[in-house]
Amino acid sequence: MAEIQGKASASGLRFAVVASRFNSEITDLLVAGSVEALKASGCDDGHITIIRVPGAFEIPLAVLHAAKSQRYDAIVAIGCVIRGETPHFDYISQEASHGINLVSLQTGIPVGFGVLTVNTDEQAIARSRPDSTNKGFEAAMAAVEMANLLKQF
């Protein structure tokens, strides 16, 4: 029986990190976690491009252009949407999630999903700490593994 799986080595791979500026106190920590993960898995600093967009709603379009550029083996999407008093949270969260997934499926470029969709500031802080719970780190590692996995097909 054959088994195919990705490895956790980013050596020789190129990555884009598309990050929302909105809620920057959180997204900056998620970006730092992503970069830490990429470097820890062997990615050269010069093979990481950080692309800033205004908010989570704009992430899918930037991810699409990064994927279509064919400059990157994988992309990491970073954002933070915190529930408020209106349905705005639901629309933004759903469209960002759907758009990011659609890009990956349409282009074949893996996209690590590091967009927090949380109810409170405290939940966002807990998921962006500079430790093993950082969701930016996790999203980058998923992108690394998927980039390696797809190269085997």
C-alpha cells in the first residue's frame, strides 16, 4: 500500500503571506508566527513575501493574484475578524473563508488558512500568542506540508 504525505520542510520553497492590516495588533502577531514557522522549517528569508491588504474581505483577491503569479509554492492567509453587534462579522467571515478556499481549489496553489474568526478580543489574543498556539504558525506549517504534498502528484 502506498501513502503520500507532505513533509515539514520549506527549504527551496517560496511563500506569500497575505495579511490584513485591520486588527493589526493581532494580525502582526499572526504574521510573525507564520514567518517563524517558515524559517524554522528551512525557508530562506528572501523566499518570503508579505503582502498587506486593508481587511479580511480583501484577502481572497490578493491571494488569487499571488497564486496566479506562479511565484509562490504556497500562500498563507492572515486576518482577524472579531464579532461585533451587527451581522457584518458573518458576511466578512464567510466571504473571506469561501474566497480563500475557492482560490486554492481553482489555482491548485495551497493556501494556509490563518484568518481568525472569534467572538472576543480575548479569544483573538489567545490564538495569536508567540507560542505553540499561534494560528499563523499553524497556517504556515499547513501551507508547507501541502506544498510538499502536491509536488508528489
